[in-house]
Amino acid sequence: MNTREMKRILVTGAVGQIGSELTLELRRKYGADNVVATGRKTPPSEALKNSGPFYFIDVNQRESIVEVVKKHDIDTIYHMAAILSVVGEQNPQLAWHVNMDGLYMVLEVAREFNMARVIVPSSIAAFGPETPRDRTPNDTILKPRTMYGVTKVAGELLGDYYFRKYGLDCRGLRYPGIISHETLPGGGTTDYAVAIYYEAVKQQRYACFVREDTRLPMMYMPDCIKATIDLAEAEPGKLKHHCDFNVGAMSFSAGELAASIRKHIPGFTCTYQPDFRQQIADSWPMSLDDTAAREEWGWKPAYDLEAMTRDMLDVLGRRHREGGL
Ligand code: AKB
């Protein structure tokens, strides 16, 4: 395996929900000039725009990646650019193009430039209706029904292939629904678990697009960032898995989420109007067995539902009072 150190990092999808916060944390850790943010949109926050280098790149355009890789002598890629489940069902061709062709492009560039590491995120969408839904094992049936899920399974396999065939150190987590208060997610099935907080703060009511009893695994952004960087930095010799780690943090129904908000905003009301996204949610795990991540690289989440709700409402409440929501 390649033994280059991770020193100069490129983040694709750096203006997305996870990429934007991940970039800032990586810059804090490795130095602003050593973390190059790239994306297809203008950075949403001044913090991201002004804290280090940013380039517009398209992950499907090899030359646009290569130019930045050469200019900044990149040795590590966090490949966060992806089309999520709902947009993927609306436009499966686009999901394949961005998630598969884009990943292949990134892996090929990483191989050609002999990179130290590539972080290739996966998702609970890699599972499907035939998978055991309660404490879903790490190694189990992977037969998703969404195009997003298909690209996630194929992405896990492709990353593992590059590791075995070329010694390219690819690693990846199966993200659950990620909840955050900085950048909104775009086009995912778990987006209701973010939107509910914004609407609770702004108008004390929310119409949820999945049933009240819909239970999915979720994670608060600080844990997501920690998990991503911890896996990237884990000692290679300890890893038995590579691109397919389950990472659990919490698991709750939409009704339990609303109840946790009601403890802080007693007048909050939530109605349930399931639409086509219900079927996607019903095909995903309710909770995860993340023993492999705990044993192989010491994964341990810090936030549960109560702690996350307190923090989310604190931050969003403050922003709303200051007129920024
Ligand atoms: C989605 O809902 O599509 C994503 C995911 C779970 O990967 N948030």
C-alpha cells in the first residue's frame, strides 16, 4: 500500500451539507492552505469562502480535477460530491453520472497521482428492503431499490477494488441521515429531520413527509465530521473493512423527534403527510450495528437525540432572533 502521508487535501462537494463543515474542520486541523475546497456552486458562507483556497470544479471533468491536484500537490481526496436519494429518483441518469462516473474519475486521478488516501462516503441507502432493518449488520444483504443506493453499493465495491488492485487507500462510511444547522441538505429522504428544526423555530409547526412511526438512523453533524476524519486518520493495519463501515449514533421515529422538540417549544405541532419518499425510508434500516467501526478504529458518537435537539434549537433560535433565518 502507498505510504504517503496525508498533508494536502482536496474536498469535492465542499459547498454541500457535509462538505462545507468538513472543510472548515480540516482547515482548522491541517492548516487553511493545505485544504482545497472545490464545488460547483458559490460557497454559501463567508467562513468557507474566505478561509482557504476554493475552485469551481466538475468531478466529471478530469482536467478540472487534475489542474487543482497538480497546482496544490494534493495527496488526499475527500470525495463528498454526490446526488442524494430523492433527486436520484427524479433523475437516475444524473445520479449515475455524478455518483459513479464522478467517483471513477476521482479514483483514477488518485491512482495516477499515487495519492495517500481517498475518502469515499457511502450511505444507509446501500441497504434495501431485504436487509434486516433492526441493528442492521455491517456485512449483510445489499440490494437497494434506489439509483442512489445502487451507486453507493457500486461505490463501496469500486473503492475496495482500487484498494486491493492498486493499493490505493480508499475508506468510507455509510452515513445515516445527517442533521446540521449550517448548510441545508439537498434532495435526501432524511431531509425532514433537518427541516423540522428550522420550521419549529420559525413557525412552530411542520408538515412531515414521512409517517410518524418512521424510524431511521441519524447522526448530528459534529459526530459526522469526527467519524469522517477519525476513519481517514485510522491506522491502516487495523482496518479489516475499507469503504463500507456502518456508523451509528441515534435512531428515532419522526414522532419521537417532534416530541423532543416539543420539550423546548411546547406549542410546536407536527402533522404527517407521507409522500413518495415514504417508500424510500421504509426500505432503509431503522438502526445500525456499528461494531466493526467501534472495534477497527474506535468509533464512539457523542450526541444523542436530547443533546442534539438542545443544540439545534439553541443555534437556530439565536439565529432567528437575530433575523438570520
Ligand atoms: C438521503 O436521505 O438521501 C441521505 C442519505 C441517508 O444518504 N441523507
